[in-house]
Amino acid sequence: MAWTSESIADQRGKTFVITGANSGIGYEAAVALASKGAHVVMACRSAERAKDAVSSLKGRVPSASVEVRSLDLSSLASVRAFAEQLAKDLPKLDGLVNNAGLMALPYGKTADGFEMQLGTNHLGHFALTGLLLPTLLATPGSRIVSVASTAHRFGKIHWDDLMGERGYEAWAWYGQSKLANLLFLYELARRLEAKGHHTAALAAHPGYAATALQHKGPEMEGSRLKGAIMTVGNSLLAQGPAMGTLPTLRALCDPEAKNGEYYGPRGLFELVGYPVKVSSTKASRDRADQGRLWELSEKLTGVRYAALG
């Protein structure tokens, strides 16, 4: 039997944080959780787009309990400010969905000097998770879900040029950031289990979901051709964001989902379909690289996971 949003149990009394919840699969995840009674914190960089998203969400779920908080994952100062205020305001946190991301952008750097895709997709979420971890650990049954991508399959960690300063290619560094998501997630899951914590860490990917994500890179490049290719691909091959968010929701809400598991669409090449447990590459399972990236991420962000050693 296919797992759908209707498979989600009543979530009343639970609180979830979703990064990048103003559009795409993050927005659809917020809609699904709110419709089940959860309180959803929509962590968004653009206050204006978030305002429109809340209006749209409440049009679909009039009883929705949602709030918007400002978060720019490309700024560690913003991440710290968000996490510190949230920890003060929320006594418990049932789930963190590390969803926001950038894809195949022209070269750029974050406020802290990191390559933009690695800095936003991985390092920003690494810092956010570490800062919110005490609240998550204090909440029985809490979960952390990292949204990865099939792009991790061509990803490679460029240890000798992590920030792309000596040579950069947009898709290669996107793949690096998505591989980093999984290396981090698996290391996090292992450490949580080793310390006997009941918080679980899982990963998910949306397959090929038609969202605004595909168009950001071509827009920044000013490439009409690439934009047109993305439009055609979205029209012919992709599933909608409501389907694309199901693997994330299953990882977050399915009682049968376990620490360290990875969910994606069940269709051909994991492009479309209902969510099932899927596998990832040998590179993503490399224990040495998992530990190496963890230590480097702590050093770069200044965020230490004291509770996990």
C-alpha cells in the first residue's frame, strides 16, 4: 500500500521546524503537517515570500498553527540568532527538517566566506542542527531529517579545494553539497545511537520534483536556454512538490522509519513515485569521510556537538 500524506497520524501537540518552507517541497511539508494539527515554524530567508506562503497555506488549512522566523543559512550569525531565540521560546522540538537549498549556482561565497552551495546546503544546516540539538534531545521521539538528492551520486568531496577557489563547476559543487548532506546525516545517526539518545536522524530526497529550485541558477546566469531546458524537464519528467515532499514526510512521521534510513521515490531511477526506503552510494557510506567532514564542519562553523562527543 502506498504511503501518502494521509498516512500521517494526528500531530497535535507537536512542533516542527522546516527550513525553506516558503516554497516547493518545504511549503508542501508545512501544509501536510499543519493539516494534521502540528505547529509549524517556517524558517525562511525572504520575509515577503514567507508572508505570501503563510497566506496561501492558511487558505488551504484554515486552522493551521504556523509562524515565520527569519533564517539565512548562508550566514552563521543568522543561524545562531535563529537558534538562540528558538531555544528560548520553545521548550520542545519534535522535528527539524533541513530542507532549504541552492542548486547549480554561478560561483559565489556566503557571508562567512564559504562556497555558496556547500555553505548553505551543508554548513548552514550543520550549524543549525548542532545549535538546536539540546532541545531536540530533550524531546522524546524527536527526528532530524536532511533533504538530500540523487545528485549525491555524482558528488565528490573536493578536500583539496572545498570552496572551489581553484576550480569551480556549478553542478560538481552541487553534487558535493548533497553528498555532504548524507555524510553528515549518517555520522549524526551513528553518534546518536552510540550515545543512546532517542532522537533519530534520517535522510530523504524528492526525486525529480518541479520547483523554483531548478530555475535559480539559469536566472542568475541570465541563461534563457538553460531556463527553457529546466522548464521542459519539469513539464515532461518531474512530479509535483506535493509528491516530492512525501519521502521527507515519511522520514519525519512514519513510526516504522528508523534512525539512519534514507527515503526516496520508488519509481524508475528514483525520479518519481511514492516514498520507500532507498540506498545511497558507497562514497556516502565512507566512515572515514563521514568523520573527517564532521570534524572539519565543526571547525569551520565553530559549532560543537558536545552531547555527541
